[in-house]
Amino acid sequence: MASAEEILHPFVTELLSALEIEDTPVDIGAVLGLAGVAAHGVVRPAAPLTTFVVGYAAGLAAATGQAAPEVAMRAASRVAEEVIRRHPAPGASAE
């Protein structure tokens, strides 16, 4: 059976090509890590919403020249993680 990486890398490559953004770097591990933090830190549906909003915010920052794409993605991810910490999952103990 193929590993997630063996499946995701070609999928992301094809998706980037289909969207005509082939040169866009995607750190699959970082995206999945953020999704995991959101899913376990808030509720599962927060994972796709968080990754979408972070990607959108990073794209806007990069497109307007506020930051390089990699810097914009790291900054948006840090902000998302801060917000996630303020919205603990139901039943989670408060820090």
C-alpha cells in the first residue's frame, strides 16, 4: 500500500499544475501539521477551514508584496496557532 507522502506529492503536483501555479512551494508536512493542530485543538472541521484561511491570507500577503510567500505562510500559520490556542476543543482542559 502506498504511503500518504507517495499519494499526496503527485496529487499536489498535479493540483498545482491544474491551477496554473506550478512554481508554488507547498510544505505538505507543515500544512498537515497545522490541520492536525486545528482538528485536535478546536474541532475536526476546523482543519480544512484553518488551512484554507491561512493559505488565502498568505497568498494575499505575498501578492501585495507584504512578504515573500514562505514568510507569509509561516506568519499566517503562527497567527492561526495562536487563535487555535484560544479556542480549545469541547471537553479540553484549559491551560
